[in-house]
Amino acid sequence: MKACRREPVPYTPIWLMRQAGRYMREYREVRARTTFLELCKTPSLAAEVTVTAAERLRVDAAIIFADILLILEPMGIELEFAQGEGPVIHNPVRHADDVKRLREVEDPGALSFVYEAISLTRQELKPDVPLIGFCGAPFTLASYMIEGGGSKNYVHAKKLMYDDHGAWHAMMSLIARALVKYLNAQIDAGAQAVQLFDSWVGCLGPDDYREFVLPHSRAVMQGVKTGVPVIHFGTGTGALLELMREAGGDVIGLDWRVRLDEGWQRVGHDAGVMGNLDPVTLFAETDVLRAHAKRILDQAGGRPGHVFNLGHGILPETPVNNVMALVDMVHEMSSQ
Amino acid sequence: MKACRREPVPYTPIWLMRQAGRYMREYREVRARTTFLELCKTPSLAAEVTVTAAERLRVDAAIIFADILLILEPMGIELEFAQGEGPVIHNPVRHADDVKRLREVEDPGALSFVYEAISLTRQELKPDVPLIGFCGAPFTLASYMIEGGGSKNYVHAKKLMYDDHGAWHAMMSLIARALVKYLNAQIDAGAQAVQLFDSWVGCLGPDDYREFVLPHSRAVMQGVKTGVPVIHFGTGTGALLELMREAGGDVIGLDWRVRLDEGWQRVGHDAGVMGNLDPVTLFAETDVLRAHAKRILDQAGGRPGHVFNLGHGILPETPVNNVMALVDMVHEMSSQ
């Protein structure tokens, strides 16, 4: 929390995106008993995997176990997590008419299982470990809804964006309004910071980002209750960092494709940064991992406002011992 | 050719990566009679699709129809283009021992079908349409060889790179030596410019690029015969442009994720740039396409040294009429 406010800290705090994920035996054991969607919708289980990961790894923050796509269901999107295939949307949005059929999320209670999971987790977590809530950013969610699942080139999403500005902005605004309610309800339930995941925004150039994305991401972040730090994260954003900062966020997430010092300079030192170890370095020898972690700490240079993290989520096959070693290394090297 | 040398031109020249591809009926008709690999290895057919595309689109350059992976076969890699699945490598390189088994490409004649295709194409093309030869860059080829095909996270490639510097550099050097011979043989056969495709390099951060990639890409480009323009292309290179320029190239390829004016400034105005329309804009309405093309020409500002192109290859479902319209638009708008 101090790092998010750019206050001095005794050591650099660290948490890891997807820290409660498939790479961890405890998580796989829970998943063996339930589906992914059931896990998300069962507060006791979501809390269990969230707390287990935070305690086992000894990280400085927990992030609630959930999925960015959960918010799509109350909008009228039929969502399925097919075994081994990732999310599938059975009624993708393709035309202006589909946009009109999307439901305004009036009642954030449709996602009450998330808020209950947050309350439970907050009770079970150690008091000095903050809990982060999150949501997908409007662009990433809109792209999922339009493409109907994962995508390589985002042809459908960009086609709607380019060809029908009215429908595009209507859809993005509707999503943004829902996200404001969703994040604030997470905060009411006990989330102490929130993160906006714009995982797919790196497929856009700066001009398109400014016109089609920035106003909506900004609306979400401006709607978050005052005093709650907002982390604004994307990948492949090497040419978008200034604009992401303009959109908002107390802390900007950097992926590993930019140097942390250069990224921070471009974001501006009046914001914090989070990142930015390549998740693949967790597969390397320990001395390589240490050298890469040290390089990032050196680039941060002890400046207040750095939250150590990966540049993207932990990969499923990652050796858990290396993840634990990384947490210890960052604590040790940054407290010297 | 003038644009590559940054000399004034009457209008901005344009060609399109993968211009002789699956989106074109004439290409699909040829492919219906043969496999992808047979097409690459039959000079008369490779020349036919190359010339047909250049003439139909009225572009200002042709690029020889071939594949970046062809060079892997003489190195001892067993390559297959599986129907609809892209390239598969049956004996991927995973360890130092595998690197030792790679064969030095002593005789560029193993790829004589490429040189014959170039000679034939040069005879059939209009004299004022230059012919571009090409190869994959060492990093992209090494990653293919290690991953054994397409990859999302490059875990195996990066693991070898991080954990065994000796094996990595030995492999990259071997590839670079082969590429120098390959490109110069293409030039001897009639290629008037050459392009290095580092399509996958955007998965690396700048520090890794400098240490593990730059020396080898530089060795390739320095080995190209004097006087032949070299285009150095990559995608997702928003944070690598300065280093790519340092590695070499008369013209640096920009993808659509950077603004052309900012990208050119970072590359330096003592080099040319190629790009950088988002291939997906070819799916949009004509007026959208025109607006995006105009924006790129405006950002180039008439400065000598701009070759118009997409930021990546034409997508398979692209409407051919839009591609033809784009070529005309760029010629018309840039000659005003």
C-alpha cells in the first residue's frame, strides 16, 4: 500500500500475477474437485486458493481469485470455460444490433460471489497483507465479447471499432459503467487496491488507443472510490505507456519488453510502476533468475513507488520453488 | 530502390508483406494443385505467384515467394508444413547436444530452387519493379528450431538462451553464417534488395536483445554485399527500435503499434522506414482505410526514405479489392 502511494518502504514489495494458479499443487488439488467457473463462484474455495498462495509464497499482497470475464454474464453474454481451450463465448457481439442487446449491469449483486470471496479472504489473510480486487479493462473485455474467445489478430473487434464508431463507443461505455460498480463493490467488500487488466491492448497503435480506448479506461479509473490505489496494467504496451498514464492509474504495470527505468521515465515519476520480470525467467537457473531480478531492482534504483511483479501472469508449468526463491531474493536484495 | 536510398521519389512506393498469399484467388488456384513446400521448391510456380501478385496489385516491388524456414532443412532440421497447422519441426533443438548436431550450411546450393525462382521472376517482372529477397533473422529462426513450431511464450527458446549462453551463441552464429551465404546467393540470382524478418523478436526486452540477438543480426547484415539495400523488420518492437537500427539495416520496418513519425525519429532520420498500416484496416470500409493510409503518409511528411507497407503480413481473409484500393490510394495521395 505504501509503495502504491510512493512512500518509502523497508524493502520492495512483491506479488505475482496469477500467483494462485495452475503451477501450484494446492490449486490443482482444488481444481480436481470442481470446474474453473464453479471455483470462481464458490467464495470459500476462491478464498482458499487466494490465501494459500499468498501464505505459501510469502508475497506482500494477495489478489482475489476470479476471472476478468465473470462480469460478462450479467451483460447477457453466454460464457463457457471449455476444458483446455480457454473461454468460449456462445453469442459474440458482431454488429450494432448485438451491442443494443447487451444488458446494462444495474445490480452489481449479480457478482455477489466475488464480493463474498473478498470478505472471506480479507478475514483469513494476515492483516498486513493487502488484498487486491480487479477487473478487465473495457478494451480487453470488448475484444473478448466481439471475438468470442481468444484471438490472434482481433479482426472482428477492430472491424467494429473502425466501421461503427457509435456502436463501439456505446459498448465501451456500457462496459465502463459496469466496471465502476463492480470495482467499487469489491472495495466495499474489502479490496484495498484494484487493478485494471488491459491484457490485449497491445494490439493497438497509439492513435487508435487515444480515440477508441482511453476515454473509457479513464472513466473506469475516475469512478473508483477516492483513496483506493489503482494499478493500470497492459502487455505489449511499449508505445502506449504515456497514454495509459494519461488514462489513469496510481501505478502503471510494465511488461518485460521495456526496461523498467525507461518505462518509469515515460510514465512519469509522479506515478508508481509495477513489474517487470519476464515470466519465462522463472524456468531458468536460479543464478539467472537472481541476475534478472537484480537488474530490475537496480533499474528501479530504490525510488519509492516500485511494486515488484512479473511482466505478465505466471505460466502454468512454472516450477513453484523458483517462484518462492524469487520472492525471497527480491526481499533480500532490496532490503540491503 | 530510391526510397531505400532516401532519395526523392515522385510518389511513395508501396508493396505489402505476403502480397502473394492466400487472400488472392490466383494463389489459391496454384495451391490447390500442390503443397506449400512443393510450391516453394518449384521455381516456375514460385515465380508465377510472385509476378501475378505484383502485376495484379500494381505495387512498386515484388518479394520472392518463399518461406523463412526453408534454410533450416540444410541445417538438418526436419520440417513439415502440416495442413492448416503451420510449420512443424520433428527434431527440435533443445539442448547443447542438439546444437552440436546442426549442420553448417557450406553449400548454399541446397536452396538452388530459391535462386532459380529469383532468376525466373526477375526475367518475368517488369524492369522497373525491383525484386526483394529475404530470410528470417537469427532469433526468429532459432526460436522456431527450438520451439519446434509456433509458440506463445517461447519458454524453450528463452530457457536455452538464459541457461546456456555458449550453446545459444553457437547456434545463432551458425544460423547467421548460413544467412549471409543465402542472402548473397539470392542477390547473385537477381534480388535487388533483401529483407531480414525478425517476426518474433518482440517477445524480448531490450537488455536481452542487446546481449543475445543484436551481434548475430548485425553479422548477417554486415555480410550482405555492399550496395544492396537491407530492410530490417520485426513486430512488437516498440521498445527495440533503437537497438534494431544499431544492429543494422538501411530501412527499418515498423509495425502499426508505433506512430510512424515517432518510430522514424527513434530509428533516426539517417535511415529509411517501412510501414506501418495495421493489416486489419484492410477489412474496414474504404473511407476508414483511406483515413488510416493518409495518417501514415502525413506522419512520413514527404521525407525521402519511406516505403509504404503493412505493419505485418496480409491476413488470409483480406478482401483483395481493398488491397488494390490501398495501392491506388497511396500512389494518388502521395503524388499530390
